[in-house]
Amino acid sequence: MLKLEHAIIVEGKYDKIRLSSLLDALIITTDGFHIFRDKENLELIRTLAQKNGLIVLTDSDMAGFKIRAYLNSAIPGGKIINVYIPDVFGRERRKEKTSAEGKLGVEGMDDRTLLQCFERAGVFARVVPERQRKITKGDFFEDGLTGKPDSSARRDRLKEKLSLPRRLSVNNFLKVMNALMSKDEYLEIVKNL
């Protein structure tokens, strides 16, 4: 499995599942066109773009290109790498019929094709050095972010302070925190919460 420093933006959960089998990276979904209305998710994506940069990987159909164009215009600073999949016609296994344009999406691409797409875009997967100390679920528990009666409210305050979406699950929140900061930075923020 290849580890990437960049966060990867994909359209849906099946794209995320597909990439998770190849890459160790933070993968965020746009939930299709929902990104046009979801200001919190867009703000999270902007934050990730400023910290480590983004890779945008959408389907090669018209909807995928609309989402890609929106993200490219909504995120200033040019810290976006666009990865394009080829036009491959066919039907994805989980679907009963082909898509409107008859093309396979990200979830339908084979491993080799996906890795070649990343390579063509100049994304050279490399081992990213692990931070000395990662934030863990144990840290969340010790700091009252899980397992306590007011944990949900504390997490919401922290998300608000960091301009992160409230709807992040505990597991996704932990992944985002590790992508955005070191454990020492986390401890300093939680101390002042």
C-alpha cells in the first residue's frame, strides 16, 4: 500500500472504498453534487489544501468534470493536483446497468490503471515519514473527546475552533486531526479548549 501526504477528494463512498485498498491517505468524499451546498465540507477541503495540498480524482463523465471545476475554482492557492481516469466504457459490478454516459467511474478502474493515472499526474507515491507521536483514540478519551457525557459537545467546540464540519464521525475526525497537526499541536489546542 502506498502512502500519500496529500488528501484525496473523490465523489462518493464507493470511490473512497476503492482507493482505500491501494493508498494510505486521507480520502474525503464530495457526496456528488452535495459539495455545492455543503459549506462545512468545502471549508474542510480548503483547510486540507492549505496544509498538505489536494488530489482531485473524479469520474470522467460530465458530473465529475463539473465537481472538479467547482473545486478548482473554490480553492485558492493552486495546491490542487488533478488526476484523470481514462474513458473506459462498461458497467461497474455493483450496478445493474451502465451509467448515463456508459463509462466506468473511479470505483470501476483496475489497480494498474489507477496507479498509472496518479503517476501521469506527477503524484509520486512515497513513504511519508510518520510523525513521532500520532493522535490516538486513547488521547481523545483522556481529553474528554470520547467516552464522557459531554464528549460530543467538546468535539463540536474543537471542530468549530478548527473550522471543521460538525458532521465528522469520531474516526474521521481523528484522521483529519492527524492530517492537520502533530500531537504536540493537538495537546496545546485541547489544553485551551
